[in-house]
Amino acid sequence: MPFLKFRYQPKNELEEGGRSAEPVPQEESEPEQTCPNCHKSIPISALRANMNVCSCGHHFRMSARQRIAMTADEGSFCELDGSLRSSDPLMFSGYQEKLRASEQSTGENEGVVCGECRIDGNPCCIFVMEPGFMMGSMGSVVGEKITRLFEHALERRLPVIGCTVSGGARMQEGLLSLMQMAKTSAAVKRHGDAGLLYIVLLTDPTTGGVTASFAMEGDIILAEPNATVGFAGARVIEQTTRKHLPKGFQRAEFLLEHGFVDAIVPRSEQRAALSLLLSIHSEGGVI
Ligand SMILES: [Zn+2]
């Protein structure tokens, strides 16, 4: 009866001719990262597109390869000593497992990536530490790769650019790790004595034995905004000295104010800054 049909009220969506009972496939939501500064959630792709910098200016950590891709001319990077891997000389409990886990999560063999590249056409050697590999800690292979890079740069008469991020010496290698400070420093000195340029870019965090050696030995020392740079942790210093530390202690801006850093360069300006510094210091440079 047309009248009854007219009055009929569907009891649910299926009777209404609506959606089927099949579960609707949910679109996979994009992973997000929360900014520790402004607390906004940012989709990873948006972060990547902005060089891992939040709209509030917070600089997230980035992998060594990402940084090289952002800094070097496309296709110009040629890796050196990429196959060197750490052994476990002291048979330190759990070290092998930590190394394998870092290899798997980063796809790197060690905590630093070294090579030769061009920046805006300027040839240079570059090393970039990898925060994902045991927090860029310096074991014997990290020290060896950096030493070899300076020796290679000396032979080829090239400047070196070093991007540091490190928790310091790698405790699992004990004394062997500590002696990398002297070894890398000697290589930096030989390179410098030959009149060659070394530029450091300190990124968050650069601490411990790395700060106490090659990270602070550059002819020009740049830093990323708000990067933590120091030797011992602030809490340890406070407990030892029993003094209240000033605001901003061990931050890049504090170091700039106190003469340890030459300039703070935001990520978006780093390539241009490095290119300018390299060209000024090349033979027959721009100035
Ligand atoms: Zn933010």
C-alpha cells in the first residue's frame, strides 16, 4: 500500500539502503611528532618538508644522511670508510646487541658518516654524526673515521665541515674510546697546521668527550639554535659546585654570548652560510 510505504520509517542504515555492515577501512593516519617547545603535533611529512624544524622554530634532530642531503650538492657526496664497524674489544655486556639494534634502526654501520662533497660547487670533506646510532657516541670507529677524514682532507688539501651530535665517549669501549679524543685532535692539528679550514656545526646535543675534542677545535664554530653544548651535564655540575647555574646554561645562545661559538645559524640558512665561508676561504675567494 503506497500510504503504508510512505509512513514506513527505516529502523537502521541498512534498511535505509545505507552503508553495508562491512567495516569501513580506516585511512592510516600519518605518524606525528610532538614539538617539545610549542607542544603541537606535526605530521612527519610536514616536518621533513621543513628540514625537521617546527613552525615555532624548534630544531628537531635529524639523521646524518638527511643532513648531508640538505647540505651537499645533489649527487656530489662520495662516502669514505662506510664499511668500518665496531668490534667489542672489551667484551662489554650487551654492547654487541646495542650495536646491532643501532645498525638496524639507522641503516648505518657506525655513529658518523664521512665523505667528500661539494657545497654550491665548493669542494670539501664532511663528517656528520648520527644521533640514532647510540646517540652519536664516540667509540674507536667514530674516532678512526674522523681521523681518516682529516688525513684524506690534508692529502687532497680540502677544508673539512663537521656536524656534531653526541652523548660523548662510548663507555662500552672504555679507554679505547677516550683515546679517540687525542687521536682526532692530533689529526685536526695537522690539518690546521697545513693552513686548511675546519668549520664545525654544533647540533643538539654535543657533549662529553666530543665537545672536549674535535667539536670545539674548528677555526669557525657555528651552532644550531638552542642546541645543548657542554662537557658534563648541568645537574652534575650543580651538584659538584653546589652553585645555581645561570639561565640558558649550556645552550648555543649562552655559548655565543660567552665567546665559545661564532654564530648561530638556523637550518634554513646553513647551506648558504657554509657555501659563503668555503668560498671566502678558497684560493682566490669571493672577497
Ligand atoms: Zn614547535
